[in-house]
Amino acid sequence: MEDILITIQQWVPVDVFVGLTVASIVGFIGSLIAIPWILIRLPSDYFDTRVPRHWMKDHHPVLRLVGLIIKNVVGVVFFMAGFLMLFLPGQGLLTMLIGISLMDFPNKRKLEAKIVGQHTIFHAINTMRHKFNRLPLTLEPDPKK
């Protein structure tokens, strides 16, 4: 074990290593708070591709553009943090899902529905929503079934 620490210290300065450790702990605690908070506030049909979504539809075009830019930047941050949490402590897949939900790109809704449609993720989200007396998520029925 000591050999591993010496090898790591040769490549990564101690200050950087401590900073990464602190950031990992903060990210882990932050994800434990933020992810459930976001997921229980979503409408139950949010991931149903049959239901149209119009974000800031009735706002001034400049305000809408600024809002979309901010929303996409926050989405990229969440997605990157979720990717890192696949290797560090945290709720990686759920954090990546939040990031994807905030970003705008072609076929995003289909990707979201496919991710949320995974049994373990769908069950985890609905269990969390049930604890806070929220309706379970609904998805478009799979045409293959």
C-alpha cells in the first residue's frame, strides 16, 4: 500500500490529490442531496415522449436564449460530474441523466426514455418519488411488447 502512495505522489502533487479528494467528497454529498431533490420535482410524465415539452415558450426570445445557454452549460457540468462519479463516489448514472435532461440535442427525449426505462433506474426513481408522496413516472409503452 505504501508503494502505491509513493508512486501516486511521484505523478500527482499532494495538494492536487487532497483537492481531488475534497472535491470528490463534496460531489458525493451534493449528489445525495441534489439528485433526489430534482427527481421528485419532475412531473410524472416528464420522460414520456408522447407529451410535448416547451421550455420558456412564452418568454422573450433573448431571455429564452440566455436561459437555454445557461441550462445547457449546467447540463454539461452535471453530465461530466456524473461521468466522474462512475469512477468516484456518487450517483453517476442519475447525475448523468439529470445532465442529459438539461441539455438540448437531437433525439434527446428518446435517449432519456431509454435510460429511464432501464428497470433498476426506473425502480430507483419511482421508489424515491414514492417516499416523497409523488406520482410514479410514466413512460411511453414499448411497441415491441
